[in-house]
Amino acid sequence: MKYAYVNGAVLSGAEDMEPVRGLAVLTDGETIADLVPERSVPEGFETVDLGGGYLMPGLINLHVHLPAGGKPQKKKRDSAKLAHFMTGTALMRAAALKMCEGYARTELLSGVTTIRTVGGIIDIDTKIRDRILAGKLDGPRILASNMAVSVPGGHMAGSVSYIARSAEEAVAYVRQIAAQKPDLIKLMITGGVLDATVKGEPGVLKMPPETVKAACGEAHRLGLRVAAHVESPEGVRVALENGVDTIEHGAKPDDGILNLFRERGACLVTTLSPALPYALFDRAVSRASEMEQFNGDVVFEGIKDCSRACLAAGIPVGLGTDTGCPYITHYDMWRELSYFHRFCGVSNAFALYTATKRNAEIAGIGALTGSVEPGKCADLVMTAKNPLDDLEALRSVRMVAARGKLFRDPKVRKMPEVERELDKFAR
């Protein structure tokens, strides 16, 4: 289809973006063909009236786990046992695939036109990616990692991560994953909030440096970048010293760590959403232990410190939700932007730029998407109100276009109990 989006304000996705009215955004199939004065729309384009709303690039979520939807759990689950159950038979694998396809569609209909998966079950992420690219399924563009690589006792070991007992096994798993043609490799280098056994010590280093180095070396040899779960300063240092390309989450850095970011050309992917419930919710709601709440606060503060320090040092910072964690849904990317503004001190415009153009650059697809420019992919979102005034405008999008395909008045199913608790921290 050829569309001419008119009667709205265009937000380009650039760092210094301002609403521009009087322009028509022309899309031809999957591509943004041109931006022209509204009075100069050529023949052959179907007019899409934006009703005075705001048209911008589709959001990009750099940290997603498709196998879970963020529903709060009344008691802790054995993730490894659940993953084994979901993949144990052909029928269960088909059900798991269908579930993840639904979550991917939810991302799209909430305004996220690209996701980067960083730990899934078996090869489901790449299967969904390929079905979407083939036009067999509606969903966002997916940059897929499939299973991650962890170690015995490591983060998500045996669920969304293989368990490598040596550097040689880690290399073998990287090769096994690479054979499925993913877009990146994910490592689980440290523990997390729920892995900690001591108060005040979340993010304990789990993966030995030699294993990190071997896995990164093999991934790079195969042409794949490496993302790593890291939630302690020691973990960040080990990750950067041994070849990791993107630090997921982060921890309070020192000057040495910031220098390593620069020397490696590495980036930070900030994820404020998953730590907030553990750190700030009443424990009667989060069902976290006193130790988990304390450690959640340590991680939350570390992520904020890392983000602010990297921004000040000119190190690229991206955004992801870590969807799949309790209270972190597939439809709430707008909250991550809002937290970025609130807790890291950036402007609304910078938050939107980060979730679009900057995220595309960090993901290596900046030439393809992330901004409203001729030649870029027609990944677009329209809101009724201006997100530069209030990022909550992104909470309910009026239109989404993914690779040119238009979805009018998209709807997603939300969880009232999640909305109720998270809304207490919306501002």
C-alpha cells in the first residue's frame, strides 16, 4: 500500500526533535518514500488522517524475554523445570510457540515495532522472527538471541540459558546457537536479585573471565555481537575486559569501567523497569523477602548510577524493559521511557530519541529504522497527545505501522492489578 499520513505533527526521532506540522509522510510498501508539504501529496497515495496527532518512529525495546508475560506470581517458580515442561513434547513446544507469538504481537500493538530478545527457550525466537519476516504473522521486527549461555548456579541456568561447565562448553553452545542463525549471543555473567543468597550482594560474578573471553571470541569469529546480563561492578569490568558488546542492566561504574566502555566501543542497555517493583513496592504486594527488597534496591540504584555516568561520559545508552519479569509486561515500554526521564534526569525528547533512533543505532540497524526519514523502514506510531510534553501519551497509541503495514486503533489486553501498582510510580 501507498499511504500519505497527513494532518499531524511529525517527530523525527532525532535528539533535537520538535513537532513539525504541515508535512505529509509518504510510505510506499515497507519504506518511507518522502516527506513533502501536505498540499503536494502526489496521486496514488491513500490518505491517512492523523486528526492532529503526533507521528513518530516506532519504539524499539532492546531487552525482551518472550516466554513470559510479566504476570505477578503468588509463589516462586522453578524456571528450569517450567522450561523443560514447555519444551518436553511437540504439543507443548507448539503451545509455547503460540504463546510467544501472542506476546510478540502485543509488543507491536503497544507501539513497539522492533524488539531484541535476550534469552528465550530453544529456537522459538528465531522461528517467530522468520515467520514475521515471511508475512505469516503480525509482529515487530525481531533481533533474536534464542537461548543464552550461563554456568552452573548462574542466572536463569537451565531455563532460558544453557549451562556451560567450562570455557570449551561455552564455545560449543555459542556454535550450537549460531547454527540457528540468531542476530546476537547472550551471556549470563552475574547473578541477579533473586539469585543472591547474601543481603547486599546481588550480581555476584558467576561466569569465569576465561569463559566470557572464550564465548565472546567465538561469537565474534562467527560475526555475532554479545550482550551480557551484568548487575555488579565486578561483573561489568569482567564483561568489558573480555569482549562483551552491550552491558544489560549495569552497576555503579568507576573511571576504569567508563574507560573500558570507551576502549571497547561498548554500549549500555538500561533496564529500570524490572528492579523497581523489588526496590519500591510494599513487600506485601511484591511478595519479596526483606533480603530481596534490599538487594533489589542495590540493583536499582546501580542501574541508575551506571546510566547517568555513561550518559555524562558520552557512552551510548539504550533502553529495554526486561519484559517477562514480574510486573513487567509486553505492552508497557512507555514506562521505561518515563523512568529514564524521572530517575536519570533526561528530557522527554531525549528519552524518546533513545527509544527510537539511539536504540536502532545500538542494535546495529540505524540505517534501517529508528527515525522518520526517506529511505527508512515505515515503522511508525501515532499518539493523540505530544509525548514531548508527557511520555504517558505513548501509553495508548492510535496507530501503528510495521514495515508499512498499518494497524488502526490497536488494542492490547492489560492486567489491572499490574496497572494499579505500577501507576503509583508513574510520575
